[in-house]
Amino acid sequence: MISVNTKNTTLATVTVTFNPDLALLDAQLRTLPVDCMKFIVDNASRPDVFAQIDALAAQRPNIRILRNDANLGLAAAVNRGVHAAASMSAPATFVLLLDQDSEPQPDSVATLMQGFQGLETSGHRVGCVGPTLRDPQTKLTHGFHQRTRWRWKRAYPAVDSREPVPCANLNGSGTLVRTALFEQLGGLDESFFIDHVDTEWAFRVLHAGYGLWGIPNAVFDHRMGQASMRFWCFGWRVWPSRSPLRHYYLFRNAVTLMRRSYVPRVWKCWAVVKLTITAGVALLTFRNAKAQLSHMLRGVRDAFAASPGRECDQQQ
């Protein structure tokens, strides 16, 4: 295992849990560097599940559990974990944000760190870097988001490529960011709870004048939704299966983002198309189609009922 700590540079990880699959969480903890502090922020898992998380953490060094009394959502939990990393006696220089079911492949965390520092050495103003995310069921990669003036697209570099990929968005799990920048930009938007939390954050980072990059040869196995399927559309694609509640947040938060001035127009157009496809797929393939549609429509309604939300008054 390559060490990720160098002089004056330290890493902490933040994993948010909510009734996790203990085997997957254990696999993640086993792959993380031994010498970094690992924060597990638990969003009020069931008492029996939390007891198992606690027992799992006790088996390994450098793990600290922060338990919320209620499910505060992904964004609030991440913010709490990063604040804890920044408040250590020797504050972490970097934080790596992780979902409970993401599993870095060997040396991928170190590869992310090296990619970040290499970009900075080359003179780039780096906001965040992220890994290649690979669906463990289909073995397909999710690709990196890019955009042109008129098109939102994905790039699929080879997983052994050492060339960083400029991105227009990054998935939250696997995001590596300097702790100071995360706090400077105000952390994640807690009003989003879950879904598009990472999208809003990425657009805010870009608006502040920082860049996003994908590091292709850093590979994390990552599960999107409760299950996934693959389909053909000019190449094999991965499509996540979500519960009605997750579709509520997906639609509510996507429409909320469409109403914010710092979000690129091309993404707003792409989001309309993708939400339409998402609704169609849910209605055609899910047994609970009526509940799916009801939650989607309620999400859209609630987004329009709310104010447009935070404007991007960033400290440069």
C-alpha cells in the first residue's frame, strides 16, 4: 500500500452511513490507507446496525465515529465529517468523501492524491479530483461528465490512462478536495439532503474559479442506486434503479438547480431531457410505477414552491 501522507500533507476520509451493508463497509475500510484518519458519520442507523458499525470500527486503527441522532441527510453528514477533519490537532490537508458502498481499488487513493498534486504542480487551480467509478455488477464505468457550449456528454478514458480528464461535474463519492477550500466555499448545501448534492457542489466550485478533473487510473467500485441495469445506447450504459423517495429528491433537486443562476444552461437543458427519460424508464420497468410518478411530480412541485435558494457569493 502506497502511503498518502507526506511532510505537511495529510489525508482524512469521510464516509456517511445509513443502515449500510456491513460487508461493503468493511471492504472499504480495508482498502483505505492505514495512516489516515477515517471519520464515519452515521445518519441514525438502526441500533443493531450501529452496534455492528461500532464493532467494525473497533477492529481497525484511526477510525472515529460521529453519530447523528436523526437522519440529517448526506450533505449535513459530510459537512460534519469534514469539520471534524479540519478541527483535529493537526488538521487534515485533504479530505476524501465516500459513500458507504464505494470500494477503492488497490493504491487508487494514493493515485488520486498524486493526480491532484501533479495538477497543482503544473499550475492548475484545482478544486477537486475524482476517480473512475465502476459498477461492480455490470463492470461498466460511469464515465466523466464534460460539456461543450451546446452539449452535455461523458468521456470514457481507459482505466489505465494517466492523463487527467477536465470535468464539468464529479460524483460525490471519491471526491478529493483540500479541506481549507471545502470550508471556504461553505461545504455542501444541506437543503438538498441527498441526490444532486455533488452536482450543486461541483457547479459552485467551478463558479469560484477552480477546476475539476477525473483521474482515470484511480478506480473505485461504486453502486449507483439500489441496483443497476445496463442498456444499449450507442454503447453499453449503466442505469440505476431507485426507490420512489430517491426519485422525489432527484426531481426536486434537479429542478431546484435549474432555478439557480450559477448552473450552466447546457446542464439545465440536459437535465430536462434526462428527467424525461428517467420518468419513462421508471414507468416502463418498475412495478410501482404509480408511486414513482407521484413522487417525481411532488418533487417538481416542491422545487417550484421553494425559493430559488443560495446564490453563489463565493470568497475567491
